Amino acid sequence: MKKSVVPIIFLVAAVVIMSGCSTAHLKTTEIRRLPVSDLNDIISEEYVEFDSEISADGNGSIKVTCDEPIVVELYVLDDINIEDASLIYEAKMRSENLKGNAYLEMRCCFDS
């Protein structure tokens, strides 16, 4: 069975946009950036390797190789205060020899 390779170029810019009455008064503040330069902060260890050859920002990417459907957890951000704000995540993904679909999914859980 041929293996699928999904390099995930994870330029995550968590950006907070402070709420206001009109868009003219919006202020953008970057609170976290997670450039991929190694696997130190990556949650999942199985199927994952660092790829220094493929990169959107020159630092490298996360390469996932598998021959069956899997879920790979990348990051957990649990210390962000975003009261009365909008949170924006940005990431890039590309695939090679992929059979089927690949999804980049973000799950958010907020304490109330």
C-alpha cells in the first residue's frame, strides 16, 4: 500500500482583533506565533517528522506520513485571554500522493 505524505506548513498567527462599534476603530494585536522550526511543541509524535526542505517561511514544516486515516494533534494553546475579541488562526497545508481527503481542523474549547 502506498503511503500518503501530507506536509503541513504551519504558520500559525493567532491574532486578536479587539471588538469595537465600527471597523474603523479595530486594532489588531498578534498574541502568539508558532513558526515550525522543530517538533518540540507538537502534541502527536507518531507519523510526524520535521521537514527542513519544504517551508512557507524558511523554517521548515511538519511532515505527516501514513497509509490509513489518522488524526494528528499539533498544538494546544490554553493560556490565551481573548475576552471580547476575535481569534484568527492561519495555517497552510499541501499534499503529495494523497488518496482521499486531508483536512486541517481547529477545535476550540473556551471556559465560560
